[in-house]
Amino acid sequence: MTVIFAAKYSGGVVVGADSRAHDHVTGHASANRMKLHQLNDRVFAAKAGYGPDADAIWQQFYELPDHEKLSVDAAGYQIRKMGAQTYVKCNARAKELGVIDPGLFILVAGLDSGLSPKIIYLNFKLGEYLDSLTCTAFGPIDTHGAANRILHEECVAGNGTIAMDHWAKRLTTECQVVAPHAIGYPLEMAFIEASGFERVTISSLSDPSVPCARKPCL
């Protein structure tokens, strides 16, 4: 299990994930793993569900001759195609091993051809593909609902501006209550804007807040 999250804000979009991995067979925590991937300077993606077997998606994407120039829409289209094929292979292997299908879920976030922020939600297990979200998440609870609720609460408390790292910490904490063995720090986040991108690492819940106040698109 994993928590991945994304939210649009005035001038950009943030996407991130926790880093704890666990063995789907034993249910025990194994090792930290990178779940946030840079597709190019304008697009990042976060993955949940199948682990190393599904990471082939990223190498396939990087082998595209024009991957560095793709907008979030074009990158999302490619990831959707690659992810569908990868999910079928991973699910077949899970059945052979007698392992419950954990699914495959990817958030692709970045800038479109007009440099407007966008989030694409890909749920290969249920065949859900959404591209008009302002805030979403995937995890062990109603993470989409929790992400939006926390964002609104933080926005009210901050008079329209929130510390996005605090939003991510609160969401992670709620998910850890349900799956402490499978969700943990550090959190990796990427802020993508027309001027460039910035990666932020949150090592623990007690980490001091980083300068990442934004006005979310609600």
C-alpha cells in the first residue's frame, strides 16, 4: 500500500508520494522505494500498487524519442497505454503466485501545452481514467475525500493560502493509522510551474515546514 497525492494551485501543480514499500505476500515492511518519477521538466508521476514489476513503465517511457518534450496530456496518454499492458502482465504473475492483486494506480501531473496545470488519475484495476481533477490521492482509506477535505480545512485556516507540505503530512498521518506497515516517510514532492520545477523531501512528521505556501485551486 502507498499514499500518492496531487493538487493544483495558482500557477502550478504539486504531486508526491510516501516512500515505504512492503511485501505483498507477508504484509511486512521491506525497504524504501522511489515512487515519484520525473518524466521530463514539465511532468512528474507517482505510482501505487504493483512494485518493481511495474517499474518497467518508466524505462519504456524514457525510451520514447520525444519524451522530454511531451506535455502532461501527451505523457499521460503514453503512460495510460504502457500501464494497461503492464497491469495485465503483473496481474497474471500475481495469480500464478497466489497473491492478491494490489492494482496499479498512477497520478500524472504537470503542465499542458498551454502551460496550465493538470492532474491525470489512472486506475488500471478499475479502468478509471480522470483528467479534470483539482485535487486527488490514492491510499488505504477514502484518500481522495481526505485529500480534498484537508485541503479545504487548511485553506480556511490559512485564509486562502496553505503550506502544501503540511497538507501532505496530515494526509499521510491519516493513512498511517490504517496501514502503518505500508506507509511511511520520507515523503517526496514535486512542484511544477512554468518557471521550472522543485523537488522537496520531507524526512519525518516533525520536519520543520519548508517554504511551499500556495493558493490551491478549489
